[in-house]
Amino acid sequence: GILKIDDLTIKQEFKVKEEEGQESNLPKGWKSYIDRKGRKRYLGPNGENVGSLASGYKRMKERGCSSAELEEMRKSLICDGWEDHLKLPKNWKTKMISNGNAFKKRIYLSEDGNSFIDLKSAIKFLEKSGKYEEEDVQTLLEIEKPIEVKLETDSNSENVKPKKSAPCPKKWK
């Protein structure tokens, strides 16, 4: 037989909370819900049903949305943990994710909405795309270097302590 699903069943299934209205941190017309497996998903104003705002951004880019709509979505990417970084090419984002154990790794999102699971794949994309400079590649390569820490010194003393990089576990250097 044919199963019929009415709107009420679908709304219960997706737990769409229409009574709460628009979430303030999502772009206009976007809503989030929790699916049957307990994962957060997003519904867009044009019927998009995506697992992340990054996927929604990519769909909007492919559909040719206005730059204002895209910028609004880019600003909302912070809801999914995406951040700007000085070492990234223009309009790129990055975030740290757990890789299944105690360690975290950095992933990347290009201005076109393509995501990269590691620095190597992001660099390959930069090199092959033809629209980025060698400087963008070199700057991005610096994103995972240890942070330089300047030690405080006595301003009257000529005894200036050298900069030290953040400590690494033994045998990592």
C-alpha cells in the first residue's frame, strides 16, 4: 500500500519549532531542527534541507544568491563553529573538529563553500584553482605552525630573552 504522511506527522518527525519563530543567529528564513538520529539540521527558505550551514552556504552560492544573502549566511557560519583567521585567503573560514580521539584537527571552507578535511587538500585547491597568489599558499601554510610567545623582559636590562615557540611533546620537534 501507499503510505500518506500529512504535514502534522512531518512536523512532529522533524521537531520543527515554528512557535519559537526565527532563530536570531540564522539567516532570514532559515530554521534548525533535530532529526530522528539526534543530529542538528537546517531548513532553508527555498526548501534546502542540509546538515550544516556550510552546506547551505554552498547551495546558495551554486544557486546564485545575492552577495547580501551570501554575506548574511557567511556571518551565520559561526553558529557551526566556523571562524575567520588572519592566515586564511579572503572569505575563507576554518574550524577545529574532533577526529574521533583526544586530538582535534583544523578543517577549511573556501569562499565558494568547498570544504577541505586538512591543510594539504586546501593547499592543493589553492594551487590548482588559478585564482590565488603564491602568497596565499605560503600564508596558509603558516596556520598550523606553533605560536610564537614573547617572554617579558626587564626594560632596563640588556639581557633580552629570546622568543620561544609553544612547547611540543618530546620527540615532536
